Amino acid sequence: MKRSLVAVAGRPRRFQQALVRRLKALDRDLPSVREDDVEALHRARVASRRLREVLPVIEPESAGERHGRKIRRRVRRLTRALGGVRELDVALLLLDELQADHPDVGAGAAATAAEVRRDRAERLAEMLRRMDEMEAATLAADLRAYEDARSAPSVAVQRRRLRERMARRARRLDDAVDAAGGLYASDRLHLVRIAAKQLRYVLELVDELAGVGTARPVATLKKAQDLLGRLHDLEILAAYARRARASGPDEAAAGPSSRLLSLIEQETRELHADYLRRVPDLRRVVDDCTGHLAQRLH
């Protein structure tokens, strides 16, 4: 990296501390990402997501809407660049877990892992290419508008932005839960997961920047996010298992591959039932965001 991202940090004000914490995480992990460090990639992606949430809240009013959109767009590109490889890393970890618990799927798991690793190699090359297009020095330059504490928006403006952002994220989660309904639809459940994650990050900021306690709704969203994340990971793994079963010439792996798919489908049904039991909890979080939390942010 040509320039430390933390170099844009300014005076230790609350809004800058929130920014600096996220920049430090990227600064620490992005070099290791280039060395194909699986855990560093995960941490860097999470840090980039959190950075995307804090920027619209702390953006200096003098920066201008166009400049703010440009910064957020670049950070979003980083998140997306890291996402493809991370998705397949999780699939491999999940496959190892299933194989450890069910040794009889060994041949099917090996065939599936080969398919995943083939795609991962391609995605890794693409990720590194895209990272080369977004050097750290350029990203740091885009963030210079945030470095002067005197340009920080007022507390009232930050609270208003938080309140408006929280309301939008809560409505999005409510709409996503409505759209998902009670039948299993992986694409719609994935949108619930994304909405829950985005609302969780906003609520973390409400606590961090405004001092309004959000530990309980954050915990509720985290549990739902983890559950739906595993559902999504199982869907991805099932697609690779079907590909391996269809393309594999080894008949000895056909039975284990079918057994692997059966295990994935069984857990998928169980997780979906668990999600449906959690829907009222998600509705209560939405009510909290549009009720007492919004009032406290006034």
C-alpha cells in the first residue's frame, strides 16, 4: 500500500474516531488479502461495509453530494471486489464441517470441493486485478474531505442523518420480510439477510455516535443475519454439489454426492423453519427503530 489509510485521521472527535477505527481495520488487513489470507479477507470486507455506513452520517456538509457519492461508490467497489472469493471460502469451510460430521459423504465432498476451488482460483485472480485498480493512495485522497474536525457536521445533523438512515433501513427490512413470506425462496431470503445486516450496522452507529443503546436489537439482527447467512451458504454449496454430481465421471461419488445434497436440503428446511419463528423478533426491531429509538435520536 502506497499510503496508510489511517494517515487521513484528524483530531480525536467522536465522528473521526468512528472513521479511524474502520480505516485501521482496512489498513491492517488489505495487505494480507493480497497474500490470500482468508481471515484477513473476511475482516477487510466487514470493515468496508461498516465504512460505507458511517460515511453518509459523518460526511462534511461542505463536501457536496457528488463528492460524497464518489467516495461511497469507491468503497462499495472494494466490498464487491472482496465478496466473490469470500463466498467460496465460506462454502469450503461449510463443506469441511459437513464432511467431518458425516464421513460417508467423503467422495461427494471431494468432488464438490474441486469444483469450488476451480472457481475460487478464477475469482481470486479477478479480485486482485480489481484491487490493483483501486490503490490505497487514491482511496485515502477521496477521504481527505473528512479529516478536518472543523468540517464535521453538527451533532444535530448527525442525529438527523442517523434517524433518517435508520428509518430507511427499517422499512427495507420490513418490506423484505413481507416479500419473503412463509414459503422458501432463497433469493427473497437473501434480501432479508442484506436488509438485516444493513440495519444492524446503522444501529451500531446509533450507539457509537449518538450514545443511544441498541445492544438488544443489534443482537436480534445478528442472530437472524447468521441464520440467513448459513442458508445462503448452503444454497451456494448445493449448486456446486449438483454440478459435481452431474459432471463427475466417477460413479463411486454419485451416492456420496446425493447424500451430501440430502444433508444440505435437510438443514435448509430446518433453518427456514427457524427463520419463520424469528420473524416476530425482526418485526419488533422495526417497531423499535420507528418508535422509541427514533424519538431518542430527536
